[in-house]
Amino acid sequence: MYHAGLIGNIGLLEVLGNLTAGQFNKMLPKGKAGYKLQDIIPNTYDFIYPPLSEQDKKAQVNQSLLAFALMSPGAPSILKG
């Protein structure tokens, strides 16, 4: 439990990783792809944000599609219930 962030290790990794990515992105020439947190701390990124399984990815896509469909003004009531 202590190694998983109870005393702030995960928060510290996120802050320092994002700060480092920001500094690297500031030095990049225009038009280049920027650095992301997973580029800066690849070994611990999967520990902080575990990869989704195929089933979880499908559920997330379905949820996003349903939310998009509900935003339509003429959405059928069957979707809302």
C-alpha cells in the first residue's frame, strides 16, 4: 500500500513527469510531435495507468457512442431510459 502512492510517490512521479514533458515540449521546434507522460516515464506509466483490456475498451467505446447519441435533440426516448 505504501509503494502505491499512500505517501505520494505516484503523485510525485506524475508531477515531475509532466513538468519534464513540458520543458522538453517547450524546446521542440514547431510542427514536431510533443512528448507525453508515457514517453518520459515509460516503466512506471503502466503501473500508474494500467492498460485496458479489450472488453473494457469496447465498453468505453459503447459508452462514448451512447453519450454522443443522447446529445442529439431528437434522440429517441428508448436511449434515455
